[in-house]
Amino acid sequence: MKDKKLIAFDLYDTCIHHPKNLWYYRKIFEDSDVSKKIIHELWDILQRTQINIEDANFDIPQKVITDINDLTKKNIEWTIVYPDTIKTLETLKNRWYKIAVVSNLAQKYEKPLRDLFPQWIFDYEVLSFKVWELKPNPWIFEYLKDTSWIDFKDMVMVWDKLDMDVAWAQNVWMDAIQIDRAMKWWNIRYEKDYIKISTLSDLLKILK
């Protein structure tokens, strides 16, 4: 991890989380005649474009639109910042690292999520609804490189999912760190191709 310049973070389950949404999301499927495929396609569009659900060209009942809007509101209300997130990010900035956020996000989530932070601390952001693409598409990483003017070899990616995040970062030759808060016996583990940590604050032991 020597001589790195930019540390990029996933948002959900890395810096913030909303532990209560899964049950409510399943309930929308159970109570609706609309197929899961249609709802997933709709959600995909909302994360790729700067439109609201009411403007999406989908023939779905108003109740489903209302339910999804209700889910969005509840997700925002339930979302919290992990206790070590802000201090870790601030410390990395004080150590002269640039930091970025990379997240699949619908437009309605943006402002409320920014408000979770006392100040918007990220130097760069790649939010899917603004760049019209979802991670793990490799173009996401190219966008970050182009906007930051920092080469892949000088970046570190910190994300929670091995297949969606860490593996794709490695595909463009970035160093990768997986955060796994369920890991009980080690704070830091050096795997063959990546590092695993149990809290964000563990980064401060790796990135001096």
C-alpha cells in the first residue's frame, strides 16, 4: 500500500448502512402483482438516470410506485453512518490522501445521504445516476481515473462485496481492501490478492 494517492469507498455497508430495509423490500414483491423482474428493471433505471419513478416509462400500478417511494423514504430514515466512518475519512485526508465515493444510487437518495455527513468530505464522487452506469462496469473505474487524474496503480478500493467490488477493482489492477464487519478473530487479514479488515478504522494501520 506504499505511495497510494487515492482511497475510493463504496457507500452502503462500507461507510453507511440501513439494516431494516430488506424485509420491507420483500413485502413489496409479496403484495404486488408486478413481477420481480419489472421492479428490478425499474430500480435499475432509477439508479442509472436522473429521473424520478413517476417519470419512468413503466406500466405499473400506482400502488407499487407509492410503495417504492415509501421504501425510499424509509431507507433514508433508517440509514446511519458507521461510528468510525467520519473520523477515519478525516484522518486519511489529514494524511494527504484524496478520497472518493463510488456508489449505485438513485437520485432521491443523494441529498439526504449528503446530510448524514457534517460536511461532504469526499474529493471525488462517482454516483451511478449521475454517470449513467452501474458498478461493477469497468467504465466506472475509468471515470474515476479520468476525473481524479490519478492512475489505477495509485488507488485503493475499499468495498464490502468480494464479487461485485473487490474482484472488479482487481480487474483494472487496483489494490483492493474488503471490509467484513462479521470478522471476529482478526482486525486485519492479508489474503492472497487483497487485504481484509473488520472496521474502517483498521485502514489507519495500513495507510500510514
